[in-house]
Amino acid sequence: MKRLIAFDLDGTLAESKQPIDQATAELLAELLDLLRVAVISGGDWPQFETQVVSRLPSEANLRQLFIMPTTGTKLYRFDAGWQVVYADVFSQEERSRILDALDRAADESGLRETQIWGERVEDRGSQITFSGLGQLAPLDAKTAWDPDFAKRKRLQAALRTTLHDLSVNIGGSTSIDITRQGIDKAYGMRKLAEHAGVPFAEMLFLGDAVYPGGNDNPVREAGIDTIAVRDVAETRTAISAVIACMRP
């Protein structure tokens, strides 16, 4: 029997950078009545607040919810308001080196797009994220930009040669996430197990990037039971199945 279900965010619970829809919000609220729920993704807290927390029904049991921004390098819990449990942030020296490497690698990889929406590089404290079309790109443009992952894999390879002591992973539909070495979603799930008191054997993870090089795959490799979903509709089906199995 599982005691905690963890979800990726973009592509799993919601479309990229979009709020979860009403049906998903209601299913999550039902799930929170039955067990603990975690959401882990590359975005920072404001993105989670907009996409997930603010969309949940008012009666949702938030004390059962673990919010894990920046690939699990931060953890937020609800206790008379949302509180930071931990945050593993870059030093100024690390930050400068990453930004310089990103600038060079983007040029070398031919990824200087003429049309972008918002900033291409976002410093999230414990994670730095490169978005090929900018942080505010519309969903249709993001979906069409790199459907076969070729652009991001090229950038990833270039960054790994210069940032070999850091973790460089493909994130959302246009992004690359950079964290300290060994900090990926498996790291986040280990921290979650520690803080929630739930072993891996009693967890289940759902994500849309459970493939070699995908940022959900380390969770599977860590030994957590994982369901690979193609989209939000498949996630809703999986949540409904779990609720049906657990209801008396």
C-alpha cells in the first residue's frame, strides 16, 4: 500500500507553465484526503503557487501536501501559511560560472533565437534554468521548438563539458536545468522520504519525462515505483484509479 504519491508538474499535472485545470484540482483534493501528495518540478515557488496551490479547492487538506520547487532543492510545507523547510542555494561564484557557461554554450549550439518571450535564463537560487524561447513563451511555440529533444541534447552535451562538476538535465519542453552534482529528482525524493518519514517502497511517482536523459528518470532509477504518463489526461486517469482503489 502506498502512503505518498509524488507528481512532476509541467506535462504531468498541467500544461507547460499553465495552472492545473479544475478537474485535476478536484482530484488532487480527493487524493489529499486519502494520503500524502508531493509535487516536484524545476520551477520556483511562485510558479507552484500560481499553477497548483492557488487552484486547489478551499477545503483541500494542505497539511498533506509537500511542494518541492527547483528539482527538489527546496521544500515547502503548510503550517498556518506556507513555510520553507530547506533550500540548497548556489554560491555567487557557482552562479557566475554557470551563467558564463550558458552564454557560451548557447552560442556554440546555435540556440540564439530571434523571437523570444521573456528572459531565457532564470536564477532560481538553488537551480538555474535555460529556456530556449524565454520564460513566457506561448505553449504552441514551446511545443514546436524541440519536439525530438535534439536542440536541448546538443546544449546539454556542451554544458556537461564545461560544468562537469554540476548536474545538467533536460527539464520542460524548452528548458535545461542546472543544479549541484547529484541534485536531481532522486535527491529531492530522498529528502522527501526523510522529512515525510515515508520510505521509497511506500511511494509512487508519476511523470511525463521517465526516459533516459529525462528529468523524471532519476526517480525510477532510485527504485521508486514510477508511472510514465504522456499527458495531463493520463495523469487524471491514474489519480482516479488510485482513489477508486483506496475508497472503502
